[in-house]
Amino acid sequence: MKAIRRFTVRSVLPERLGAVGELASNLRWSWHEPTRQLFSRISPDDWQQTGCDPIALLGAVSPERLEELSHDEGFVAWANSLRDLNRYLAEPRWYQQLEGEKPNSIAYFSAEFGIAAALPQYSGGLGILAGDHLKAASDLGVPLTGVGLFYRAGYFSQAISRDGWQQESYPVLDPDGLPLTVLRLADGSAAHIALALPDGRALFARIWQAQVGRVRLLLLDTDIPENAEDLRGITDRLYGGGGEHRLLQELLLGIGGVRALKLAAELRDVPEPEVFHANEGHAGFQGLERISRLIGDGLTFDAALQVVRAGTVFTTHTPVPAGIDRFERTLIERYFGGDLLPGLTVDDILHLGAEDYDGGSPDVFNMAVMGLRLAQRANGVSELHGAVSRGMFQGLWKGFDVDDVPITSVTNGVHAATWTDPLLQELASSKLGTSDTTHADWNSADVSDSDLWAVRGDMRRQLVHDARRRVTEAFEQQNPGSIAPAWYQTLLDPAVLTIGFARRVPTYKRLTLMLHDPARLKSILLNPQRPIQLVIAGKSHPADEEGKRLIQRLVQFASDPEVRHRIVFLPNYDIGMAQLLYPGTDVWLNNPLRPLEACGTSGMKAALNGGLNLSILDGWWNEYYDGENGWAIPTADGASTPEERDAIEAGALYDLMEHQVATRFYDRNADGIPERWMASVRHTLSTLSPSLSAERMVREYTERLYTKSAAAERTMSARDHEAARELSAFKERMTAHWPKVQVVHVESGGLDDTPQVGDSLHLRAQVQLDGISADDVAVEVVYGQAGTSDELRDVATFALSPSTASGADAMGVVLFEGTLALSRAGAFGYTVRVVPKHAHLASPAELGLIATAH
């Protein structure tokens, strides 16, 4: 018999255990190992069975056990000693010591947040990245507030049928049993925000709060009595439902999120954010709500847009157009044609998301395009992904070279304290005097190869035991009353070289590339002298039938009695699994179709634990591979077909696994230690750990993007938005006159027949400005190496100045001139371009206006 409703009754802790309640209420426990050890001490079995969730643990432990602990002086003293949480929450940290002006508050919007297994509001890398961003911001003292949605069923739970097919289920979460509290008004009632819908109804949302160290996370929830039944289900599942359902979620995230921030700031009597960071296009509507509020304060749409752009950072995560949310134009017209956003016209909104460039569709509204048009600063998530993004969105800046597209890159990082195994932390603490593994001296003689090899072996052993437990539990859930096969307890071998592969399963990540030649893979797995074992996990989107077929194919291969002890697919990939999987693997495998991996942070987490990477040169690996920290799988970019490419790259993968990876791992000294392998492990820990940390990433966002955005927003808002109004007028003037701007003539002189390094090139350019002031444009020489097709490489620019001899002639032509010193030998080429110039533009390409010489 099933319950018609379930809810969580929280424990009442004895007064002497007040510190335990405080520690459970702040998600710092998810990365603070001393706090986790305290909870484990309460009841080790319950701690494991509840998935290491303090709230669930305290609900599972008997009152008698809690009363017993309240009289245990040692335990009470231990718990009270961990009240250093209060110091952590209040003390000055990196951000507070940062010199210069900086934002007083930053809002970070994301459709998903992966913070702990106890709060399953994530599907994969995007959400884990967002969770790590909050944790690192907390550790650094960055005044950041996260904004997302609370999904009653999270993403989905994955099971695998007997024939290998992915099966999804959606267990409903009880927020009362999660580390969440309701944002309340002064009278104690729950705070709500509301959105006006086109059918005359209002959509209401309650606001849940999670405390992530020093950072607050707000999650909006529509499953409340104030909503009709169909509206209650808007926040049912992450990435669930069709186009209109997804649109409603993103309207709530963006528009509702800004309203929730305003309400929370008023209730806490703190300033609203100055900087708004949209993590992917899902959150793009936040900019429209801010524009609407500014219009209500008396600004025009264009002036309000300048204020919003100045204070917005947009991060794109997808390297493929198919990964971007796009909505039917008619759907946007319907939802924004009413009272949802006062002051904005439908045409204004449609223009922001219009694909009005070559290859675009006039019938759709593109969320990434809107995100870029609403943000003065944008970035990809690795150096390669930044370059890919500049190419993918170049159409928005027509006429500009791809390198001029104003999208930079901040390479992702991962939160070291979350993803570094406690065993490695303890080794660093006991031998090197610090539990911060990212700054430990791993080349120190204080840590012997034997010490490090022993810990690596213990982490591998943990993974093997966890894998056996998981497949056993999965079998028992699929076959109630049956006993799991005995061979499950011999699955994998703690002494065998272990390669991990775990991620979402879209086709471009090529889960089954390793199966291209099954016989070859079998021979590698079963090599009598140098065997390899594979641990694999991943979820395919419920609507992705091809992704499910890839999982099925791999599961069926892994079921072969000949190899089933050497390869396993672990169902229901989540944070809890990942925290043992990454440390337990010796090598992390990643073989996407280059350049379709935006970053690929799973390999980073393995590296933090001393794992080596075996990967296509894509995402983060493209910029960090150095020949010693792992292996690069060669890419077959010149292959004539996808099948040929897969064949070539699979062959290279097999060769590396068999002849380099396995050889280095099994080449042991007299003490049984692989000295060459351990040199690579030390090198990885020493050189990659600091660079791959989320702290490095958040420092970059702060110094390169957040502080500049805050300064720009303050400038735009000062003196009743004077600068915003002026910049809006400048852009309008430029746009109106630009069609007639042209480089009429360019002439040069000063060079001999055989130019040499050090010679001077005198340039004069006549530019038709159509009444635009010469002070409002930059006339630049763009020069560099000239290829055989006259394309310029290694480009630099040199500004020409208006001639003092005369102003514009009767035709509006102005003469610009200057002298360029030739500083390098080889083929030299140049051209002249004209772009708008203004003190408040973040990039010469910001307006998308350019005139070049012909």
C-alpha cells in the first residue's frame, strides 16, 4: 500500500547538541571533511545509508542515540569546536583584501546547481560547475547570491533494464527533508513572487533558501496552493517538458529570480546586486526584468539597455547551435504581449533574441543571442571554447574578424575540497603540513613514492568496493527478492590499472568509441601481464534515443561473461558516485568529437587526485596537456567521413592504452612501485591542482569581469543615469549614420624598394564620416603577416589621427594619418578599418559597426 502523501519530520536535538544543528543547516558540510567526520560518528551505518546527508541522518537516528551523544562530553566538545563555521562566515577573506573598487553584491543565475547529493538539483557538468562556483565564492569571500529553481523531481533517477536500456524514474523530493528554509516576510508568512501570464492568471512562486557557506542560494518553487494545478507543475523536473514548459521555467528563473533577489534584499536590509552573471542562456530573461524596472524609473528602453548591459556577464557553455534553447517567435509574442514586463514592447524583446544574421532563422527566438546582446561582457569556458564561440556567434558582429568578436574565455575549475579524496587530503596534512592539496609541495621528499602509491591504491580499492555495492543494489532493486549473482563480489580488481569514463551521453561525447573494435578492446582488458579495467557511468537525456542506444550497446558488451569482471557500467551517476569514481581511477578517458567539448571538468577532478588524463585535445585538456600529465589522443580532422574518423581515433586510443598507458603503469621497481608513473602523478598534482581549482576560476571572474562590470554599471547609473542616456544617444547616432561611413582612399609612403625592419610606413586614409565627429571613431591600421590569399595573421592595430591641416571637406571626408614602424621581417600586409569609439564601450566591436578599406 502506498502513501498518498509523504513528508519529513525533523528531529528535535537536545540543547547540548545545538552545534550539530547549526552545522547541518549550512551546506559547508558537503566539502568540510571535519564536519563530515562528526556526522559519521553519530551513526556510521545511517550516515552511509542516507547518502551522507546530515538532515536525513538526524531524521534516521533514534532520539535515544541523540540523547546519549548529548551526554558524551567528548562528542559535545568536538561539535562545539566545529563552530569555527561562525568564524568562517564572518572573517575577512581574499575578496575583502582585494584592493580597488569591487561589487558589493553579485547575482549568479543558473538553471541547475550541483552542490551535494543531498540536494539533487543538477543534471551534469553545468550544474556541478555552478555548485563549485558558489563554494569557491564562499571560500574566497565573494559576496555572491545564487538564483535557480527548485525541481520537485530533480533530473531523474536512472536504472538499466535487463536488455541494457536506460529507464527513468522521478522520485518526488520533500523540501522539508532537504537543507532548505523558506524565505519569510516579517509576519512569518512565506514570501512569494508573481508573474503575469497571458491568460490573465498569475504564476506564484515560493522562495527556498540554502546556505552554501557564506553564499546564499535562492530556489523558486511553483508547487504551492496559490497556483492552479497546471501551474504547480512548472518546476516539476529539470529540463523536462516541451517548448512552452521550458519557456515558463526560464521566465520564472530570469524574471522571477530578479524579483526574488529584490525581495530578499529588502527583507535582509542589504543592497541589491550590482552585477548579474547569467550562467548559460536559460537565465537570459533576468536582463529584461531589470530593463522593465529601469523604464519604470523614467529611462527609455535603449538607455535602460545600456545600464543592464554594463552590469551583466554572460557565460556560454555550448559549442554547438543545437545545444542552445530556441523558442518559436509566436510563443514569445504571446507571453510578452501582456502585462508580464511593463514598459517593454514585443518588438524590443524579439529584436534581442532575433537570429538576424546569415544562416539564422527568422521564426525563432535564440536565448544565447539574447544573452550576448544583454551582456557587455561574455565568455566561453576554456580557451578553445572561447575561440569556437567567437566563430559560432560571429554573425552578430558582421564584418569583424573572428578574433575581434567580444567573447573572451575563463577556463572552468573544480572545487578542490569537494572533489579531492579525504585520503589524499590526510596524506598532505600529515606529510606536508596542509590539507589544501592544491598548494601542497608534492615534489617534497617528505612524501615518498611509497606513501603516494599506497594512497592511490586505497582510493582504487574504495572505488572497486563501491562499484560492487552499486551493481548489487541495482540488481536487487530490479529483481526484488532475488539474490545478486556471486560474481558481482569479484567485479573489478583493486590491483588492476583502472580507467574511468563518466559524463552525460550525447552522441558527440562518443561513449562507445572504445567499442569500435570489440576484439581489440577485449584483448587489452584481458592482457595477462598488463590488464586494464574500465568503470563507466553516465545518463542520457530522456528524449535522446540515440544516447540511450549507446548506453545499451556498452552495457551489452559489459555483460559478456568473458570480460564482465573487467568492465562495468554503473547506473545513476551522481555526486555521491563521482566522489569515489574520480579518485579511484588511475586514468580518466575523454574522447569527444573535437572541438565539441566546451570544457570537460570531470578530467580535472581526476587530476586533483593524481589521476592522469587520456583525452582528445579538446576543452581544458587542449590548453593544459604538457606531455607529462597524461596522453593526447590524436584527432583525425582530415578524415573524409565520420566513420573513418572514428576508426582512426579509436585505433590511436587502443595503441595508447596498450603500449603507453599500461606499460608505464606496470613497469615496477624492486619494491613494486611504478616510479615513472609516480613521477607523472607528482607532476600532475604539482602543476595542475592550482590551475584547475574553482578558486582560480572565481578569482578570474572577479578580477577580469565582475569588477569591470560593477564599475561600468556604476558609471551608467550615476547622476540619474546620465552616462547611459548619453551612450544610448551615441549608439543611435552611430547606427543612423554608419551606412554612409566608408574608407574612400588609402595611400602610403616612406619606404624604399626593399623595406627593412625599422623602416617607417607613412599612411594617410581619407574617410567619409557623413557628419559623424572624427572624435567618435577610431581609424586603425590593421596589420600582420600576409598569407598567400592575403589573409592577415598575428594581427595588431595602430591608430591613425585626424590631420591637423584641415577638417572635413565639403563632402564630409576627413583625412587621418600616422606613421607605423616595421618591427618584424617577412610577408607584411595591412588594411584600414573604421569603428565607433566611445569611453564606455567595452570593445570596438560592441556596436557591430565597421567600415574597411577595399
